[in-house]
Amino acid sequence: MASDNMITPRRAPHLAAMFQKAYAQAVMIQGIDEQMDAMIEQREKLETEILDIQTQINGEFERMLVSAKEARLKLRAQITSSPKSNGAAGANGNGNGKRVEVEITPNLKLPGIPLEDTRVAS
């Protein structure tokens, strides 16, 4: 028994060092857990912000589509309710007797479309 008592005091510093190391690692794990909680909370906030932005974008698209539909319906109503001249088509066949002029540019260059040679051979 006397020899057991002598072994214990020699091991005490080693056991204390192991305990301190384990305690330090437990504290480190706790700190990492707190950081992870903060990061998860930050991620949730960012996800909420993204969803809010998506809702705003969807609302803006909806507003634009409704506005375009209203404009299209107004235009259609104006076309159908415009007064016809003598109830028949005018000289140009568009039904309102007004002349429509269109200017054609002979050398119009469109990307990807080659110009045709319109010169007449004599």
C-alpha cells in the first residue's frame, strides 16, 4: 500500500496536464459551436433577404406584365373604336382613309445578312 501512495503523487502532474488539455479542447469545441451557430444564423438571414428580393422581382415583373396587357387592351380598344371613313376602306386599304408612307432604305445593312447585288446587267 505504501508503494501505491508514492505512485499517485508522481502521476498527478501528468494527470493534471491531461485534464487541462481535455478542458482546453472542450472550450475550443464550444467556441467552434458558437461560431457555427452564428454562421447558420447569418445564412438564414441571407436566405430570407434573397427570398425578399425574389418576391420584389416577381412583383416588378407582374407589374410590368399587367401594365403591358393594359396598354395592349387600350390600343386594341382604340383600333376597334376608331371612326371608319364612309364605312369602307380608304385608298390605301387600311380602313381609315389616311395615307401611310414607308421609307425603304436601299442599302440597309443587317448583321448576318449579306447584301444582294441589285444592279441590272445590260
